[in-house]
Amino acid sequence: MTVESDVAETAKSADKTIKDAEKSLRALIERLEHVVQDALDIAKTRSKVYAEGAGEQIETAQKYVTERVQERPLTATVAALGVGVLLGLLLSGRNR
């Protein structure tokens, strides 16, 4: 064997190694894309479930408040006025 043939053989071996590495990287990237897509699908499904649950809780709270206001409108009005005054005082105190 000559030096030239050794260099040519080493170059072929390096080229094959590089091509094998490229194939492995492509396969890894493809698997990673699938994993990320699956994770996004799971997150999307879970967020829909949580959003539906939150919507139901808000609806229940709204019904509760509406019923209490209808039972005692004067009390509800005074309570709302009191909360408004307190918030106004808190917000005006920050400006000073």
C-alpha cells in the first residue's frame, strides 16, 4: 500500500462515516419532531379539558352571585359600593 491509497481509503471511510452520521441525525430529528408534535397534541387536549372545567366553574359562580343579588338587592348594592370605595382609596393612595 502506498500513502496515496491510504489517504484515499481514509477519505472514503471518513465520507462513509459522515454520511452515516447525517442519516442518524435525520432520523433523530424526525423522531424529535414526532415527540414534540405528540406533546403539543397532549397539551392541546388537556388545555381544552381545563378550559371547559373553568368555564363551568365561572358559570356556577355567576349563577350564585345572580341568585344572591336577587335575594338581597340592597345588601348587594351596598357591598358593591363598599368594594368600589375601598378600591378607589387603594388606587388613589398609590398615586401620592
